[in-house]
Amino acid sequence: MARTSSEYLILPIINQQLEYKHQAMTSNTVETLNERLLYAIDSGDLETYRELCDPSLTAFEPEALGNLVEGLGFHETYFGSPASGKLKSSVRAPHIRLLGDTAVVAYVRLVQSTTSDGQHSTTAFEETRIWHKTGDGWKNVHFHRSNVGKIELS
């Protein structure tokens, strides 16, 4: 059955007791883990971010200015910044590929933001995340995020 785009909205998953450590990776598992990760990023939940990411996480992302980032330190810096407003991520057109104890999920991520003074904007990213089963459960081990565009609304 085809899913509607509204089914891919990242919904708040607060204090969810997801026993993912011993689960087989399925499309639903990777989708749920990815939703939890994006919600943690949007809400500034560093504890959940650390739980879901491998300490040796690697990434290419716009903030790194073309450099490969290794480890969590670079990302943790953004969690310590004062909140500038509200963020909400939505996933569009996800494609999930399962490869044994590894899964690759590629999608377009729309990030809607509202600043404290009421300004709205939406930024689109092409994002790919690689999940791998480790001794500590399923972990995000790499991601690549490219900026597609941004629109500001007043």
C-alpha cells in the first residue's frame, strides 16, 4: 500500500521505550529509528542523539564546509547552542535499502523553523543515513546531507 506524504511527518516520540537493540532491521525499524533521531535533533535532545549515533559517526554536511566530520563532538556543539526557535522535520520520498546488519535510508528532509520573533522558513536537504547493528544495538554510523534550498516567509 502506498503511503501518503503526511505519514512521513516526524511525530514526537517522547520517552518511547523502543527495544531496538535486539530487533532485526526492517523497513519499519529503520523508519522509526530515523524518526527518533530527527526528532532528537529538532528538539535538542542530546541524550537520545548519543543513544542512536555511534561514537565514531562520520558525516558530510553543509556546516562542515566540505570536510568529513568524525565523531560526535562537532554535532554536540549545536546541541549546546541556545534555541533560536521551533524546528520540525518532515521526511519526503524515503527509500530504504536493507543489507543484512546495515540499512541505508535516503530521503528529502524538509525543516520548518519559526524564530522567536515569528519569522517562518523551510529548508530542504537531501539526506542519506547509514544504520548498522553494533553490540549496543542499531546505530547511525554515517550520514550525508546536502542543502537543496530555502524559502523564508514573513
